[in-house]
Amino acid sequence: MAVLPIKFTKTKRDRLAQVLWVLNWISVVTGIILFILGIFLKVEINKRQDLMAERQLQSVPNMLIAVGLIACMINFLGGKICYDCVDTNKFLRWKLVMLPYIICTFFFTLSVLVGALMCYSMHGQLEEALTVGLRDAMRYYKDTDTPGRCFLKRTVDLLQIQFQCCGNKGYRDWFQIQWVSNRYLDMSQREVVDRLRSNVEGKYLMDGVPFSCCNVNSPRPCIQYQITNNSAHFNYDYQTEELNLWMRGCHQALLDYYTNIMHSIGLTVLIIWLFELSVLTGVRYLQTSLENVLRQGDPECESDGWLLENSFVETARSNFNIIKHLGKFNQISSNGDPNIDKPSTAHYGPDNVPLKPLPTAS
């Protein structure tokens, strides 16, 4: 029994072919949208790749770019097929192509769905990459005279200003690293020397943060040094007063930013997948209805169209048997004839004429 059969008249078949022709061209546009979304995501990731550890973050944008290009090609071909299917005679040239085309398009729509799911599953990789990347960027913040790292100070400062954040998890992260280079420390001051000697690793640690952590909306002048020393500032208590620093960590700020982008792209790709699936369903109905027209031999007659000629269970069983028979055929072909490699016991005379075997002695 066919799955979801629909009866089509000649007028309905022609109208279906025309609608599918338009929808395939719309699908070409959706392919361009997928390509643009992939490029946009790739640019956004590359823009801050210095703040991320080496992870497989490029897999999602690369897949969107590839899927977008394939969508343009597949739907362009689908538009041509649907345009010719208005004429039953022109359908003959595509009769042998349509079923492989539908199968390929089905697997393509699955890849679109996989791309949408990857957008939602990227959160864990992104979180780990940002944690390690921001930690290393803060560690090398002071290395402005080191080749390959001299730009990190500017990168981190711009990040904290643009995203209104401070540190990795919070402003206290700056207390645990030396973010001022030794070349800018006055070694003639006893306080500086004592601070360096008091640290096991010889680092100059202090309860201060870079200027980019300052909250520009605060009416009070920014307190970026001796943050935990109440006596160093007038009318100040760091435990009860809201500091004039950005409270949110840059890890969370970037994670929220990229998560919103990924969810928006994922929703768009999911909508495109549903649209592509509906177009594929229409093409399948058009193909089966036109094949039934050819069986009946009357281009003006009514014909049935369906998604599957048999039920899902019967179709699965039939495909399994086909694969099973192909496996047995390949096994037989690889084993070959069992008598091929056996040496022949026959004796030949002149002109390759086989001789009769000699009688054995009784």
C-alpha cells in the first residue's frame, strides 16, 4: 500500500510543476543565504581567534559554506527538471535522472539538518576554547615587546571596552597574573623589589586591573589600583560599594555573544531545512505521478502520486534484501569458481587434443 497517495489531474500536475519551479529558484536564494551565513560566522570567529584556543570551531562555518554552494547547484538543476516536467514528452529525458536526483537531494537535506544541529551543539567547544584562549591572552598581556604577542594588549583592551567586561571570569583574575612588564617597573623602589621577592615565581602581582576595565558610566574617577585597600581611597569600601569596574567576565560576555549568533543561524538553517524538505516532497509527488502517466499511456489522464510505493516497513525490507543480495554477489565474485585454481589432470596430445587416460593395472 502506497504511503500518502494523492490523485493528480493534468491541470494539477502542470500547476505542481510550475510551483516547484518557482520554489526551486527560491531554494537557490536560500542556498546563497546559507553561504553568506557561513562566511559571516567564519569572519566573526576569525576576528577574535587570538582569544580562542585551537579548537574545531571552523567546522560549522565551513559546512554552511559547502551546503550553501551545493544547495545552489542542486536547486538550479531541480528548477530545470520541474520546468521541463510541464510537458510530459520532455519528462522522458529526465525519467532516469529524477529518482537518483531525489535520493541525492534527500541526503542533502539531512546535511542541512546536521548543520542546524551543529549550530546548537557548538556551545561546549566554544566555552572551552574561550576559557583557555582568554587565560593565555591575559598571561601575555604584558609582552608588548615580544614578537607574535605584541598585539595582545591592544586586543584584550579593545575586547574589555567593547564588550564591557573585565578579566576571564571577573576582574579578580587580573590579581593572579603579572600584567605589567618588568621594563616598566622601577626597581629602585623598595616596594617594587619587596613585592617581586615575596612571590615564589618572582612575579609582580597586585590588586589592580588595566584601564580598559573601568566603567565609563561611573560618576566616580576610576579606581584601578589598590582595589581591595579601603584606606587608600576616600569614602570607599570595596566589599559593600559597587566598584566602578565592569563586573562581568569577558568569557561570559563572548560566550553569550557567540551563542546568540549560533542560535540565530541555527534557527535560520532549520527553517531552510523545512523548506527544502517540502520542496523535495513536491518533487517526489511530481515524479511518481508522471511515471504513472507513462504507464497508462495517456498524457491527459489522472494519475496517482505518492511518497513511497509501499509501506515504510516493506520499503525498508526491500532495500535490506537488495543490499544483502549485493553483498552475496560481491562475495561470490571475490571467491570465484572453486575449480579455477585446481591443476588439470588431463593429458593433451598434438594440436591440444585430450588423450584418453591409460587403463590402470588390476
